[in-house]
Amino acid sequence: MSIIEQSPGLVISALTKTLKKIVGTRISRGHLYWMKGAVPSSLENITNPLRYRVADRLVHWNRNQIIITQGLISTTASTPINSGVATWFYFYRIDGNKIYQLVGTITSTGGGGDLELANTTIFKDKTYGIQEPRQSISINPTSATWVVEPIQSISITPSSATWVVEPVQSISINPTSATWVVEPVQNVEIVPPAATWEIEYEL
Amino acid sequence: MIFYSNVADDLVQDSFILLTTMIVYRGKQPTVAEYITKVNNGTYTWTGNYLLQVYKDVDLSKSKVESVTKIEKNSPDGTSYGNYFCQAGLAEWAVLFDKTTSQGTNKLLNFNTSPMTFARNISENDLFMIVPVSDIKGLGVLRFDSIDFKSGNNPNPIKRFAVNFS
């Protein structure tokens, strides 16, 4: 099956926008650190970047010292906070209730790190900066997974209603009122219709 | 490299939702390098033998299902997005261009001349993505009722478009 292919320009454009979002504008509280010690395997436990592994920070750049061009990051020079061996870098920016973070590995040249340094040992009496970036980060949406969704759905509009129940049939009486006349069904016929009744008295 | 958790959502919102011009082609899907070469020599332009139809300003939207963010065509039914039919053929692949490529002084796609031309040579620095095409039952990123494109006023509406990011 054919695959999705992106132009390098599209990847760089998307990456640049994402990196800028991580680091923010020149007035943002965005920070880049080179760090020592174990590289974190997850960002989930970093709930307060301001205080996260402060003792492991070696070199620090504020947002206004970070330059992002065409997916590449460079910085101005900065004096280390501590001496030590840099093993990972850490970006973070706090924007309201959102925390933008990026963690990557640092190795010596050819070591395959996300950032490669000629010498990973940081000395406190020197200055450091990223001036000739040669690597960019690639983000590949071709590894995206497909989500199976129903192609069709049934919708009910409006979603709620008040039902009025009415009788389908009714019985009507016309006229609605009347005077009933009761008539005998059978007559008693006296034959002969006229007669003289004789009344006798007994004394 | 570990990015913040919402990076896929921001990538889609800031960049990939802008891929609103879609050019559908027939033939074997090329690599990025092959596409650049064959646009610049005229093979993949309007006057070549492979370009079938162009869709301009396709309405895309962003959504999120669990951890997967996607861009997809917003309207449920196909629309023509302009009458940019070029020639008949079996659609196999398409190129999605960032909408900024039709703007500014260095624009790549020109819709002012009839019907659509490449205003200059394309390069790898231009913003585009090559994707497979299929019918509605297939697995293409861009899907149609039928990949058999024919002429007419509105012959080949897009039925589905979706790219997922996670």
C-alpha cells in the first residue's frame, strides 16, 4: 500500500511552529537547560518545571537567548550554573494552566543523541551556546494510527421533546342533550272498550 | 525525544489543517523528489497526462478521539470546491498543498489563470504532502465514491478525507 510522504518544507514548517510554541515568544517564561543525571522517561511526573531537578541543571538559557529558525535551535552564550556531564536537555514554558515541555538526550558527536556536543563535560568557568545547529528534529505523521469510526450515524432532531398523548378515536353523542320519553312497549286492550260496571252492595 | 502531551494536537492545529488545496492524479504514486522533478518538467502539471482534478479551499476541521488527533473534511457530503476538472482517468494519488502556497509574492499555485498553474518551479522547501487515493471502501487518505474520474460539472465530489496524528 502507498504511504504518506511529506515535503521537507512541510516538516520544517510544522516543527518550527511547534518549537516556537514550546519556547514561546521573547517575553515568555520559556527556558532551556542542559542537565546531568538520568534522562527522564516520561513528562508525566514533571508537575512543577520551575523546581524540577534543580540540582541537575548545568547551563541555562532564557527565552530571549534562544533562536529558532527553520526547525533549528541556536542560542546566545551562557555561563554554566554547575559543572558536570550533560546527558539531557530540557525545554519548558508555562502558559496559563498549560505546561509545554520537551526532553531530549545529549551525547558526544556521533553518539546518536537528540543533541550532540563535541564535549559533554561542562565546565563552570566557560561559556556555552548552540551556534551552528546541524540537526533538526523530524516529526512523522506516517506512523499515525487509524481510528475506525462509523461512516453513518443516526441523529434525532430535536434531541428532546414533550410528548402530548391524544386519543386516536372518540365517541360522540348527537345531540349532546335530549329529553327521554318513556313509552310502554305493550298495551292492555280492554274488550269491549266500553262497559257499564254494576256495583252491588252487601249489607 | 519526549514532547509535551498535546504536541500532536498543536501540530494539526498550527500546520496540517492548512492543507486545503488537493490535486488528484492518476498513475503510480511518486516520492517527493520524483514529484518535484515531474512538476518542473511539466509531467504533473495541468497540461500533462496525469493531473485529473484540483480541489481548492477544502473545508477541513480538527477533532480528537482519545489520544488521536485528526484533520478531516468537515462537510459530510461531497462538494466540488470549484470546477477544476482536467481530464478523465483512474485516480491513484493526490498532493495536498498548504493554503499559503497560493498566497503572497512567492506563491506556488496560481488560480488567477485558467484553470490552475504552477506559478514557479516547485522545490522541497514548499509545503505539501503526497497521499494515496481510494474509493469509499478503500484505505486512501482521500476517498471518492469512485476513482473513475469523468468529466462533468460536478463529477467527483470528495466523500471522505482524514489524516490521523497521535
